[in-house]
Amino acid sequence: MRVCLIGCVEFSQHALHTLIDLEASDIIEIAGVVAKKNSKFNSDFVDIGEVALNYCRPETPTHYFTDEDTLVKFIETIEADVIYCFGWSNLLTTAVLDAAPKGVIGFHPAELPKNRGRHPIIWALALGLTETASTFFRMDDGADSGPIISQEKISISPDDDARTLYDKIVSVAMKQIKKFTVELADGRVYFQDQDKSLANHWRKRTPQDGLIDWRMRAHDIKNLVRALTSPYPGAEFLLKGGQAVKVWRASVASEPIPSNFEPGKVLNVQNHMVLVKCAGNTAVWLLETEPQLRVNVGEYL
């Protein structure tokens, strides 16, 4: 089975290495790789064309995306049996979806049909969910709406952040790719239609969604920080004068907090860690900021 991989993020790089292993075992042949030179939308961007150059067979063709028509011609030229589209910021046209006999297999790190749409890792953490999933499906004209080929649930611990959850998902997903690729090549794969009545759609995140408001509960601020930490751009708040401060790590205070202090008041400073009053009788420790905070107890953020 000839597989074409389309992708431009860290997850795509892991998937390419998994396909290289499958090719070495004579299970598939990598027909081609579709990449981007850069991306304004993906903070975890990777040029998988460079990865292909270094690790794929010398004859494996790489195409750098410019437009849909050229992409379709490339797929037809390499005679791909199936397309894997893992980590791509462009919607695929019907012509691309129909360019390979076995269609296009997409990926979404959520428990489809629930939580379709944008930024699934970020929203899962920001909303404080305790479970998500790694889901592969055959792409159609909708958004994350095609029949499912493989889905594995993934627990989210209170200590997980964007980096650790991303890594969990990658670990599970690579095993899924190996399994369903063999089944797809042998014609033994089963696709399960999604129950559309269970679907919801997460919206695109805006810069305002990453702003910390000290009138939020400490738990919600911690969730926002862990959702947007590396490889994502980070939650932030503004100092007087408008300087943005990124918060990369935070924890909820365990000590009793007076409810009559105003939100944003600095309650304690220890070795550059800052305790800040939040909504109600909650407070949050800012464990790692950029730039490093230099404030005194009693000041206000």
C-alpha cells in the first residue's frame, strides 16, 4: 500500500518516523511527503520535508504545498493508495479527498464525535477535562465528521499540561497508526460512523482567551496556564504600563486565603515564586514567568 503523508507539526514528524518503520518492515511504501516551509498558525511547526530528506529513502518525493491544484497533481503522480493528513492547518478540498482510492485518513486528539473543531488539547486542559482520546477517521467534507477507523481514550491527570498530554497522545497514536495501517493494507479495516447527535464544536482560540484575569478562580487560572504552556504560546497577564508577562507554570495555593483581599494582590514572594489572590478565598502560585517577576508583598498585578 502506497501512503502519502501530509503534515507540518511535531505530531506529523512522529507519524513519518512510524511510517518509515512500517516501510522497513515491507508493510507499506511511502509514496510521498507533503510539507510546508513555514507556518504562522502552528506553534509546534515542523518541516517534515527536512525529516523526509534525512530519513526516508532517497527516491521518496517531497512536495511543498503552494495550492490545492498542484497538490492533487502531486498525489496523482505518485499514485498514492491512501493519504494520511496529520497536523495540517488547511481544509482539504473535495479534489484532494478523492485523489487516492482509499481516501484521506485524518487525526483529531479528542473523543469524536464530541469536541470537534479547533485546539482540542488546549480546550481539554483549560476546561479541566479528565479524559480525552486519540481518534483517526476518514475525512469527508465536514470538520472532524468522517467515520472513525481507530479511537483510544486517554486520561488527563491533574498534573498534566500541554507538553505531557501532547506526549501521551503521541505515544498512543503511533501504536494506533501501526495497527490500522496493517489492517488498511490487508483490507480488514472497519469504519464506524459518528453519531452526529453527540457532536459539539470547539471554536478557534483567540489571544484574549490566553489572558489571565485575577477575578478568575485559582483552579481556572492553573488550568489556563497548563493548557497554553509549551509547545503553545503561553498564558499571560499585563503589568501596569501594558507589559505582557507569560506564565509557564502555576499551582493552586494550599494555605488558607482571606476572602476579603482584592483579586490581583501579591500575598507572598518566595525565591521568585509569587502568590497572587484570585476569586473568593483562592490564590495561585506563579512558579515560572517570563520575564521573571520582581514584585513585593502588598503590590497589585
